[in-house]
Amino acid sequence: MGLAKETKNHGWWHAYGDVIPEGFDLYIGLEEAADRLSWYESELVPGLFQTPDYARVLIERSDPGRDDAEVERRVHVRSTRQALLTRVTAPPNVDVVLNEAAVRRPVGGGKVMADQLEHLVHLNELEHVSIRVVPYAAGLHAGIMSGPFVTLRFPTYGESSYTEPPTVYVEGFTGALYLDKPDEIERYDGAFTSMWGSALDEAGSTSLLKQAARELST
């Protein structure tokens, strides 16, 4: 709670309070403060990696009653979040596992999705970002049981233990969960480690992303 309060007091996202979903400002503050993110998505590209066109399609579909100006402000918020991936000072280490369905589903049509996949390829070149894909051929894997989630870990200051407990964020259709009990963290860590092992390595994942982008471009 202390960490969330501190980050919320100085957040760039305050200027967008009218378009940020209720309670999501808490997550953005934690994301900004984290030094490591471990992320699994089964159906969609994570918001932190979405192109504006891809994000726009999702935002319009999730709430079709919004006017164009509000949609664009929401897209801008999602794009602005991504600055933490390229910030000069201590960008977080981000490990992402995508189910192959998230790669193959042509959200917004072939061109939009191909551009999105090329963007993932570019991000995978960053030293502190690693994106891996669990192929259909892997069969049943831990992510199918766990569902999408992101584990956030926070920096230390002169000690060997984290200053704030790791937190698992699970987004639902009508709300979100923040889990930080040791046994909860352990189970999600175990699931992520398992699906990381089931995924293609970084080179294989990049190759699959490029192949899927080419197929969508033709």
C-alpha cells in the first residue's frame, strides 16, 4: 500500500484519470516501480507491448459506446506505459510467455496483426526483454491452467530481501486480483517456470513471430 501510494503521488497517468479504468491506476503505479515483470498471456498481446492500432481495436471492441476522442486518449495511455521499456534509468527486466494463439489470432486484420508481430520482434531485441512463445505442439502446459497473469518484483536497497513483496496481478472481466501471499507467489512462480520451459527459446520464438507476420502480410 505504501509503494502504491508513493508511485501514485508522482504518476504521469494522473492526467488521464478520466479514461483509466477504475483501480487500474494502482497497477500502473506498481508496474512503474517494478524492476522485474514475469508475464503470461494466452489470447492477446500484453498491453505493455501493443501497437497503437492493435490497442485501438481492443479498446473499441471492449467498450463500443466510447467516442473517438476518448478511445484515442486510452490508446495514448497504453502507448505511454511502454516508455518504461526504453527508459534510460533502470528499465525493468521483462520475461513474457505468449501462447501461440495470441500470435496467430489476427486482431484487427492481417496488416494490423503483422505490424504487431514485427513490433514484438523488435522488442525481443532489447537486452532486458525476452519474449517466448509456447507452440501448439507443446500440448497441455501450465499456462492453460493458470490463465493470464503478471508477477511484479521490486528493487532492493542494500539488503538481500525485496523491499516490497512480489505481487501477482490477475485481471478479470469485472475486476482484478492482487495476490502477495508466499504460497500464492510460489504457485505462480512454479507455473511460469514450467511454461518457460515449454516455450521455444528466444531465437525460435523470434522465428515463429517473423513467420506468422509474413503469412499475415500475404
